[in-house]
Amino acid sequence: MVIQWVQPMASIHAIDGKIGEVEDFIIDDTSWKVEYLIVDTGHWFPGNKVIISTQLFKDIEWGTSEVMITVTEEDVKNSPQYNPGEAIDESYEANLQHYYRKSMAEIY
């Protein structure tokens, strides 16, 4: 089970540009580890919310509230869409992890 925790917004930057703002965190309720960020892609990709795994973090700039990730804007744009009304189940997580592993393999 995961717990959502609302926090102040930070901006998310792919390797080739800004892709949105952090809207929320998803925390593992057993370990209390932040597993994912829910990102509102706003005017970059209107109408989308995506989940970014903390495994994709490249750097965090605390002073400017910016998180840099290791994939491209296009990768984020084409990632599995997050629907806040639906539970994040094992199938969705597996699909998300598979998608980003494939995307990272293409970059590197």
C-alpha cells in the first residue's frame, strides 16, 4: 500500500528541458521511502500527470527546488499516464518500470 503526501512544488527537468512541477509524492507505507513523484506536466504536455520514479533522479538542487532526471522530455511525454482516481497496482508499476528501463537504454 502507498500513502500520498502533499508537499510544496518543485520543478522537474528532463535531460533536455523542464517537464513540469511536482504535485505530490507517493510513499511506501512500510519503509516510508519516497517511491515516486506525481508530476503535473502543465502547459508542457497539457492534461497529463505522470509518475516519475526516484530511481530516475540525477540531481536535486535544494536551493532552487529543482529535480533533474535521467530521461528526455519525449520519454516523459510518452510515459504511462497517471490517473489519480485509479490505484497504483503491481501491473501499473511493472509497466512503468519497464517503460523507463527501455527509455534509459535508448539514451545510454
